[in-house]
Amino acid sequence: MRQVAILMGSKGDLPHCERIRDALARFGIGALLQIASAHKTPERLLGIIRQLEPRVELFITVAGRSNALSGMVDAQTYRPVIACPPYSERFGGVDIFSSLRMPSGVSPLVILEPEEAALAAAKIIGLHDPKVREKVIRYQEEKRMEIERASEELQG
């Protein structure tokens, strides 16, 4: 089974990470969850990246407020990194800028919804795993059918 690392900045991010993990499971992808803070435990974070890098296809990072986690992980691995920061009303959503503005040479993808972060991970893995690719194709067809059914219902 293909594996993705989901790194969260604190235990408070766990519900968001569980949604990602559950969505990955629909594509037959496992998730390894870890907690490490780029600000508070940078050495621990570097150790986790080194430990997991050979075992996972990519990293998904979940951190709000000042999201140093995504940039730091991306700068330390050759694996793709998807930043999926949880939305917070607390700052009117402007904390998203800490996920969008990165220095040169640092390029995490930013996807706000947990299910869509899992879909992006599945598409990346599906580039070289035909089983995952087929699940992505079926998922997309199901989504198209939902729209068609809704339109038919609307037309009566």
C-alpha cells in the first residue's frame, strides 16, 4: 500500500488530518500521522522528515497561524509537499498568506480542503500506480454523475 505522511503542527490539527486520512483511504492510500512544530521542535521535525522520506510518496502538512511547517518540510525533502492549512475565523482567513508566500526554492502546493488535498495526493501517486489512477478516474466519474443527477432532478 502506498503511504503518505501527514505532519501536523499540534494535536489541535488532528480532526483536519483525520479527514485527509479518511479521504486517502478511499484511494487505497495509507497515512502516517506525526506531530512536529517547525517553530517549537525543528530538530524533531527534521528527524521525522529523514525517517519518513524513503517510506512515503509525499508529505501533507497541516498547520495554521504562521505556517512555517509546510515551507520547512518542502525545503528539506525531494518529495512533493501539499500544504492543507485549517481555516480559522480567528484572523479572518488572512493567516492563509503564511502558506502562500514562500521563499525562492520552496514550493509546497496549497490546497485548503482536506478531501481535495487527498485527491491531489492520489493524482500524484496515480502517475506511477495504475490501481490508484483507476480509483481517481472512478472518483471523478462519480462526481460527474452527481452533477448530472442533480441537473436531472432539477429539470423534474
